[in-house]
Amino acid sequence: MYLRVSVTDRCNLRCTYCLPEQAEFAPTRALPQELDRLMAAVCETVPVHKIRITGGEPTLSPSLLQHVRTAAWLAPTVGMTSNGVVLERLLPELREAGLTRLNISLDAADEAGFQRSTRRDRFAAVLASIRAARAIGFTPLKVNAVATVDTDPVALVRLAIAESVHLRFIELMDIGEAHADWAQRHIGSPELRQRLQAGGLDLHEAPEHDDPTSRVWSLPGIAPAICSVGFITTVSDPFCATCDRIRLTSLGRLHTCLFDEQGTDLLALLRADDLTGLTRTIRRAVGAKAPPAQFQRTGVMAAIGG
């Protein structure tokens, strides 16, 4: 299994599809040691080959390095997804703690587009984090872009080429803050590729580089190991059959699907010292993992970690 652990629901950006300007976050969360014990309990109960640390924005968690160290002890591959705003200064410590893979979110290729998407003026900080991560040796370095009808995919791909990173377009999902105008803002991956072709970028399918949740395309004259373009097609071509992701939130709840609205409370069992019940509950929840009844979620994306 691929375990994603949300260490906080807080974020320092206000992306228009994710959080309102006056966002409200959970008043209490699992304690750092509790979250680490739950992470370990999941890994001891089901086979976990990879752990990804997420948020909200994980760099806002004071216990981030502790969580990375725990994850590195539990799984051979430890990744993290960050918006990059305050990431640069943390990179050496994260690397030393055992972080091996890194994804940085960036929805626009210029300052104006970034500010429209995030309601914040931090494009330069994110770009600096991308360059610092590449310099310190994170490879393959991936950049995630949530695509909407306002996205300039050509500019983002040209930025990815210039920075030698792997770009992943994520289809906008009908989740939380995006629900109100999702139908107007959503754009599918086939149309994104049409826009790229119209912009002079001729992509070629590279199925040998596909991930379980990403369809990868290569660029002429550029080695796929250096730069590639992927599409996470949750809406246009769901990949439920190959998805092995499970999610542990900062509230201590286990979700076996991004669209699993309620999840399963693990924290109460841990606090009751019911370790047998905890193991049984994890095993039952993961065993019941199934495609969602509908690809829609009321709760905000930041609360579950994407």
C-alpha cells in the first residue's frame, strides 16, 4: 500500500479550489507521537511500500522532521508534497531525516498567475525551492499543477523544461471549495493535450513511465528521465483499479479513498490503548477499500491531504 500521512490541515496559501480566504482549521489534532504511532500501526498491519507526508502544508508542522524520521524507519521510500513557500530552508534537514522523494505544487508559471490561483504573492519563493531541491539532489523532482480552464499549460511545460523537472497536471476534482463552480472550471486531460499541441508542444505517450495514478508523456528531444509531462486523470479516466493509496489524517482518521468522506477513527482506539482493536479496524478498513460511489467530496482538500 501507499500511505499518505497528513501532518496538519493548516496552509499558508489560499488556492481558490481548495481553501476560502477565511479558512477554518481543526482546533485540535492528534499529538505528534500519536500520529507516529498510528503511522506505525498501519505499516505493521498492512504492507506499505511508500509513505508520503502531506498537509495542508506539511512545512507548517513543528514536528515535520520527527514524522519524516518515523516514516523513513517504516518504509523504504518517503516522499512529501509541499507548496514550496517555506520549503527551501528545510531541505537539508529533510534530506538528512530520510526524505527521498519530493513533489512541489505550482499551478502557474508566472507571478500574476500564481497570485490569481493562490491569493498570495509567493511565486519567487516556490521557484527558489524548486531550484534548491534540484540542486540538493532530489530526483526525480516533480511539480504538481491543478489544471483549470484558466491554466496556461504551455507556459507550465516550458517552465518544467527549463527547470528540468517532471510536471504532473492534476484534473480539478469536485471537492470542497471547488464544488461551487467546478463544472465551469474543470478541464480534462485530453483538452489540455490539445492546448499543448496547439502551442507547439508535441507529446508522445510513454507508458513505460506511467505511475499507478499518472499517465506519462515524453517531449521530443528530451530524455524522460530529465523532464516528462504526466496527467492525473481522476475525472476523465479514473484509475481506481490500480490505486493502492490510503490516507491517515492529522485527526487520526484513516481514509481508503480520497472520496471517502467519513473515514475510520483510529485515534480513539489508540488513546483507549486498544491495540488489538486498532489492528483489527485497520485491517477491516483497508480490506473494504473500493471505488467511490461518486467522485465528489464535501470536505476541503486540505483536511485529507490530497
